[in-house]
Amino acid sequence: MIICSSMAVEIDQSGRVEDLSTGTAVAFSNKQQGSLFISAGAKRKLISYLRRNSLIPVSDLPAVIFGILLYMLISDYKIDNLRIDEEYTGKNLIIEETIEKLFIGHAPARILTIRFMRIGKKSRAHILAWQVHRSKGRGKEVKKVSETDILKLI
């Protein structure tokens, strides 16, 4: 993976985490771009496991998983300014805390500026997330994520 200089990016998702009938794609874009994909089957296994074996409230699971996916998406890049599409109204603090805790525990220290905003359908991040979702994560540049990958971070 290419590690670029410090930058700001827009981030969007296609196929919400809690929609277990379809996969979820998360993408960022600016001068660089990146994307990841988790299948519907992997999400079903993950959420089923977490409902039985986790102290995370069921209502917070989608936001926590989204935060983990964001961490997994950007952790290999020197990104310091995130503009995240407002996906989970009222859960922004949970998402932000999840990302920050993962960077503290698993990566070199990094100061992040995180803003939640409406990204819009013309954003390159939105277009990339939609394309990855539509192709079900096929493509050599799409990072595939399994339920095991996420459980390792919880």
C-alpha cells in the first residue's frame, strides 16, 4: 500500500453496516483513494457473535463496527483530517472514540481532526464507495475485510 503525506480526505459508505442483506463498502478519496469491503455474510456472522458475546449495546453495534471499518481503511495512510459522511445521527461520538482508541492501541500516535458532514452524491468518496459496493468488493485495490479481522480489533 502507498503511504502518502499527511492529508485530509472525505469518507463515505455504501450499504449500511446494519443492512445484513448486502455488503458494506467504505471509501476515502482526495488526491489518494482507498476502499474496503465486508460481505453481507461476514456482517451477519460478526453481528450475531457480538450480540451474544459482547458488552457493546446492540443499538451501538453499527456505529462501533463503522468506526472499526474507518480505522481499518485509513490506518495505512498518513491521513490526519477526516470528513466523514453523516451516517449514524447521534452516534458520532461513539464512532470518533472507536477510531481514536484503535489508533492509541494499535498504531503510532496520530492526532486526528474528525468532522461529520453531508458528503453528497457527487463526492469522489461517494462514487468510489458505490462502485466498490456494486462490484461486491471485486478488484485488486479493494481491501477485503472478514468478521475475524474486526473481532481482532475489538
